[in-house]
Amino acid sequence: MMKQIQSFQVRKTYVARVRGRFPEGKLTCDDPLTVVSHKTGQRRVADEPDELPTEGEPSSAAAAEGAQGKVKTATTVFERFRYDEESDTSLVWCVPETGRTHQIRVHLQSLGHPIPNDPLYAGREKGDEGAKEEGECAECHQRGVFADPREDEMCIWLHAYSYECVGHWLYKTELPSWAA
């Protein structure tokens, strides 16, 4: 099994609860990612012209900002399977084709449908207890960095639903209570 995982033969499927009405049908996001902060693990979409993916080399913008991140390709396929009008949230299948840290969370944010209770990528609404204005990180000087999560924010609406090596094995769980 370890060899199959290391050779990318395993298809991983996650379920996420996201803000808003996610588009119907399959949607592929292939926005490249770069590191905002190695300390927090926070990533963002690399959208500057000089941040185009150059696998294995640091981006010039990251170098200029003092970060040591590299721009890396990332692809995730999404598909909505339920929308709840009352909460204005959608349940979405997420299938990462690459395995970057926080890839699903960053891609959902970039599509305008973040996981509502994700303290790193959804932010807090103004007026929420403990909310801080977006600002500049004192350590890495990046803008748009959010406050550290509270204890009740340590579990987000993103769940590993299944891992499969087609024709060999399948591990699958029940949907979590927030997705049932």
C-alpha cells in the first residue's frame, strides 16, 4: 500500500462544506500554490506573473518577500452534491490530483467558496468575537494573514471520505454529522 501511495496510484476523495452555492457539474481548479508562512503552513494561490510555476525553483515574488516557498502546480477536481439554502452552504466532493499542503482549502478559497469555519482561509466576519482586521504578518510581512484560530475552530468542515487504489482496495468512512 505504501508503494501505491508514493507512486500516486491512490485516489483520495474528501467532502467539504463550503460557503455559498457551489457551481453544478465538475469544476477543475489548477491554480498554482505558494507559501505565505512556513511557520503556520499557510499557502495562497500564486497569481502574480512572476510567480508562474517553475517546479523546484523559488518564485521571485516569494524571494522578494523573504519567504522560502516555491511555486508548485496543484490540481483539484470539485463536484457539488448538495446545496442548503437555509445555511447558504454546499457540500462538495473534492478530489486532489496533486498533494500540496492545504491545497483543497486554498483552491476553495480562490474559487470564492471557502470552508466557513476555516480560520486560515475563510477569515472571520467583522463583528465576530475575536475577529481581527486583515493585516500584515509581523514575521513574514504578508498581507491578508488572519488571527490565530480559537480552540473551538480547530476542527473544520473538511473530511477524508475515501482512499482507493482502483482494482486493489478501498477504504471509505461515513459522512460526518455536518455533512449528513
